[in-house]
Amino acid sequence: MTTLLRPAPLVAPRVSGDLPGPRSAALLARQERWESSARTYPRHLPIALAEGSGSFVRDVDGNVFIDFLAGAGVLSLGHNHPELVRAVRRQLGSLTHGLDFPTPVKDDFTQAQLSMLAPGLRRRTRLHFCGPTGANAVEAAIKLCKIATGRGDIISFQGGFHGSTHAAMALSGLVSQKAPIRDGMPGVHFFPYSAGGPDADDRSPDGADYLEQALRDSNGGIPLPAAVIMEMVQGEGGNLVARTSFVRRVREVTRSLGIPLIVDEVQTGCGRTGTWFAYQQYGIEPDVIVASKALSGIGLPVAVILYDAALDTWAPGAHIGTFRGNQLAFAAGVETVRIVRRDNVLGNVRRQGARIADRLAGLTRHPWVREVRGRGLMWGIELVDPRDGRPATEVAAAVQHHALRHGLIVERGGRGDAVVRLLPPLNVTAEVVETACSILVEAVSARANRSSVPRE
């Protein structure tokens, strides 16, 4: 009898040979043959995954990578957290799907989510379970506000991303995504997004000023909208962190004019920025919170909106979805909240975020690096051509490939896909952060120096 040896534990990056390896190449070829042309990640991260554990994944060729993509942020506690796996297995034996019927685990999930809000907001909040994606929750939030206000227009911000469904795409700033789709949702107006975080110069132009001028001007061309939707950190937009004064002014303007404020926390929520929701760092209370990605902590899909009870005017069936009763996701989500509290995961997010900021700070000395920015465990390195300031798309792609070749998975986003983005698990260790940052610093240094501009 042949004994099959179990692969070594996933504790350090290890890459040998070319990428993709032969087994990955074969699966990528089959994917090319059978899957949609709309697939994205394997085009610039050419590997086929076999298993994951914590902050690591192994491909089918045995290469091990630090995963700082983490399922685009859904794996808040990393791959296959043992306590989440146990919670899901327990639930598997009782009920897996429950539509919108009440169940004990769904009630536990609801109370766990409400417990993460401030007491005053908690008391007046209602929760609606949507379809399984963040985009579906965005659609639900828009419908809720249109029904409650009787108005139709929506205000969004340049650089924002809210999903790929029809209405969510209309609210997003990415023009190339919308260009092939005719007759998009009408009535969407875009305003400038004021980034820079809490230390930004308050004397610089503020998008909230333009917003207020347009809405208060009887000749401003924009009817009073049904809602304003915004992100505290524009993840897909390039990790742009909203200026504190901007967020507060938007909240003041919307409240004074009776406009519901929707905060899209699909990517920033569930601890990603160091608080359970990113808006909690800005001293505001939104009318609607959109959450999805990391609610289960383990990648099982669930999406919700939490909203002020005053908006709860829609009728039964106003927004439905077959897969809004994912009992497995609820079980994992309850356990996730418990672990976040027990292990002070939010404290770890802040500590490791500060470590990343310190380790990457020196990159700004490179002429091709415009800025290193982020909050919590959501970071981006913006690369631009020093000759004209345009997005350095090819350099960013080379940095991503170099990092992958040395055992680190990172994503790109922002204008021209020229922002190298980091979304590690929230319980990532200091040792893994140090290793990942060393790989990334070397990758940026190698590729930026190779693309250096000769001195005059």
C-alpha cells in the first residue's frame, strides 16, 4: 500500500519554477476553454488554488503564497478558520436554507450585527436580508430610499464602486464598465470625492461644498434626491480615504435637507479599517448601512442593509431573493463576531495597519510612487509616471507579478489599475506582515528602478 504524504503546513511562502506551474497551466487552459470571458483574477494572478489555511494558500503545483487578497476581503479571519469551520459543520446537520423564515441562528446573527452598533442607533435600526451579494444590498438600499422618500434621483461620488448589477453599476464611477451597457439607470449624479484622511488640508476644495451648492440652488439642475451613497474608503477606486471634514459635511447637508445617507461598507465593514464599520471613525450616523463581504468571516455569502426604522415603509416582497436565508453564513457570522471580541481582532487590525504604514513609508522616496495610503488593513500603493503623472499601469502590473513570483498575492485597482492593493486577513500576524512587506518593498524597488527616468 502506498502512503500519501500530507503536504507541509502553510506557514511560509515558497515558490519554485515558473508561474503558472504545469498543473495550474492545465486548469487555466480548461478555464479558458469553458468559462466566461468576464473572469478577472486568473488573468493577472495565473495560479490554480488547491487549499488555504490562515493567511496562506497553496496552488495545485505545491507553491505557497501569502494571500493579501483574501477573497477580495471576504475572508476576514483567513482561510478555513477552525472555529468557523466547526460552526458551519454544526449548522449543516440542522438547516442550511431558510428563505426569510425566522430561525434561531438567524436571530443570533441579527443580534450579533446589531450589537456592533452604538446603542442609540441600534434601538432604531431595522435589518433586511438581501440576495447574497453586496451589489444586491446596494440595489435594496436604493429601492428602500426611493420608496420612503417618493423621489428618484441618486447622488454618488467620483471614484466610487458599488457593484456590477444594473443599478449598482450606474452608481459606480468606472466609465469603462458602463460604456458597453446602453440605457443605464437614469437620475444618477456624480460629485467630487474629497480624499486624504483625517490629516488632509481643510482649506482645499471640498466636494461637500459643491454638493450643498447644487442642492440648495433652485437653478442647480438637480432635483432633491432619494439618497446620497458614499464609501468611507474607496477600495476599488484606489484606496482613497475620505477626508473627515468632507464626510461630516455630507452628513450635515443630507440631514438638513432630509436626504437619506447610504454608507456602502461592503468592503470596509466587519472590521477592515479598525472599527466594525468605517463610518464609526468619522463621528457620524448614516441612515442606511450596506454590508456583505466579510459578514460570515469565511466566505459564505450573505448581504444585509441596516437602516433607520423611519425608512421602513416598503411593502412585503418589495425586495426579495431566494438565497437570503443562508443559515451556514449566519452560523459563521455569529462565531466571527464572538472571535472578533474575544481575540481583540480590531486591535490587531490597528496594530498591523500601523506596522504596514511604517514598513511601506520608505516607498514614497521612489519617483514612481505617488502615495502609500490606507486605514486599518486596507492599503494601496499608487504608481504614476513621474514624467507626466499618469497612472503607471504596466509598472503596477510588473510589481504584482514580481510579488506573486516571490510568494505574495496582491490586487490592483484605482485609475488605470495602477494602485497595488493589500487586503490581508484581519487576524494576520506580525511575522506574516513583515514577510509580505519585505516582498512588496523589494518588488516595488526592483520594478520602479527598472522603469526609472534618466536624470537630466
